[in-house]
Amino acid sequence: MATRAGNNAVYAAALVQGVALVTFPAASTIFTSTSEYGLSSTQYGAMFVPQAVTAVASALLGGRLTGRLGIKRVFLAGLLADLASMALLIVSQFCTASQPVAYGFLLAATACLGIGFGLTVPALNALTAAFHPGNVDGAVLVVNALLGLGTALAPVFVAIFVGLGFWQGLPVMSLVLLAGLAAVSSRLPLAAGAGPAAGRRGARIPPLFWVFAGFAVLYGICETMNGNWSQLDMTRNLHASAAQASFALTAFWGMVTVGRVLFAAIERRFPPRRTYHVLPFVLAATFVIIAVLPAGTPAAGIAAFALAGFGCSALLPLTISFAEEQLLAMGASVAGGVIAFYQIGYGIAAFGTGPLTDSGVSLPALFGISAAAAVIMGGLSFALARRRPARVAAAAPAS
């Protein structure tokens, strides 16, 4: 019974973590609205730099912290960091009369969210693997699907709360859920020894890891172009309404989840190695489509971002899966390392896009350039997916 309660808490935390992760991108039109925060594209992009920095640091330190404090404490620390992020976002709304003050709260909020992501996501997957030793693949798939479902629901909730005239309802809801999860989880016997063994202290990093790291950086750039900038592209270039822009982001994250479930279901007929080779080129073609969409075609934009989600779907989980199979000497640090470099790519796209658009480079042009990153990923996939991994990634986040 205790194991079932712990497993349910982990699944619930996965869903709420997904919602919290996309709360800020989902509210992009709020942050850039002159009647709300009035942020420029550069300020909006820079808002995610603290998140990337703290996520990288916490992901790299997570394995060491787990060894010292236990996975339960690391998991709870991640939930509390997410909770602090939502609280700071709520407080920022009361300071919009002074943009510097409000912006300071937003930067602190994204920094806390990065810590929450970097600590919670690896712990979620490790705990799931410990709860389901006989079916690690299926259990981890459920966690990834729930994380993806949370990311898809965030823009839906934003659209609903905006329609009600209370967009702050999303962070308030997330705060309440996170507080409840932390309270319940603190009383559960979450396995202290969950997760794979740590790598040997002082062991050299294999050269192949840096190829995986490069793939993760490129993937982070591609995913973030869609996840953080799709709504602004929809409203500014395709003349979509706020509701249509929110639906485009929902379509993107929803198809990320659908793709993961689909490719897991057909893995015997369509091996993960083949999936890993095909999806980057699907993503590259989609970026080109997004780049050439004419103004006044929001429906086509929604379809294109949905296809982009499908192209992204299985790439990060499979990257961790293949890395764990081929880099056994690194042990548990493999997942944290891949996540850290994924967050570096996230930071590059989240921040770098803002100054470029403010200097006159259009978002469609940047989506077109992103196609090159996806093509490079496709080339690297042939060096990385050389054989079927023994198991599906046990530490793969859905971001």
C-alpha cells in the first residue's frame, strides 16, 4: 500500500511539474503585453537565463546530493523550489507598476523553477524505476507521458484563466497542488536507494559523451524555439488570436506526449534506433514549413507546431536511453549530464532569440535557421543510435 501511495505521488508530481515548467512560456503574451508587464522580446528571452543556469547546476549536482541526502529529500527540495517559483510569479503581478521590481521577481521565479526541474525530474524517473523493477520501460513511459501531458495542459489553463480575467489562476493552482504534494510526499517511505549506481569517482568522461551532449544542446534549441516562441510567432506573424496561439502551444506539447506513447507502442515494428534517425528530419522539414507560412494562416500554424511536437517527441528520452546503454562507466551521472546540456540549449534559444528579434531578425527566419540544427541532429543520430538499448531511458524527462 505504501509503495502504491508513493508511486501515485510520483505520477502526480510528474503531471504538476509539467504544468509548472510551461507556465512561463504559456503566459508569454501576458509578459509582453503593454497592459501587463510590458517586456520587450529581449527581456522576455532573458527571463529564462536564470532557469537554464540553475537547471544545469542542479542537474549536475543532483547525483551527488542524492548520495548525501537521499532521493526523498532531493525530490522534496525540487517540489519546494517549484512552489517558490509559483509564489514569486504571483507576487510579481502586484509589482507591475514598477517594471524593474516585477522583472526581478520574474527572474527569481524562473531561477527557482530551474532548480525544481533539475532536482525533481531525475528523481521522478529514478523513483519510478525503483517502484517498478519488473517493468521499468512501461513505468517510465507513464512518467514521461504525464510530464508531457502537464506541459500540454499549461497553455490550456492559461487560456481559460485569461478568459475568466484571472490569468494568475494557473500559478495559484500549481502552488496549491505543489504544496499538497510536498505535504503528502514528506510522509511517504520513498526509496532512498532508487536509481542506478553512481559512476566511479574521478573516472574520465568518455569522448562519446560529448557527442551526446552536442545532440542534447541542439535538441534544447529546437524544442525551445517551439515551446517558448511559438505563441509570439502565431500572434505577430500569423495574426492569430491569443486563444489560437495558446492552442498552438498546446498542440506542440500534446503531440510531444502522443509521439512518445506511439513510438513506445510500435517499438517492435519500428525500432527506437530508426525513430532516432527519422525524427530530426521530420523536425527540420517542419521548421522550414513554419518559416514560410504566410500571414493570416493561424490554422496552418497550429498544424505545423503540432507536427513539430511530433518531431521532438522521442528524441530526448532516446538520447538518455542510448547514452545510458553506451556510457556505463558514468553511471547515474549520464542522465544529469544530458539534462544539463539540454538546458544549455534551452538557454541559448530562450535568451538568444529575444535580442535577435529586437534587432530586426524575424521569428520565421530564426525558425528556418533552426532547421539546420535539426539536420545536424539527424547526422549525429547515426553515430549515437548504433544499437538497440537494453532498456528505455530510466531518467528521461519530458520537457
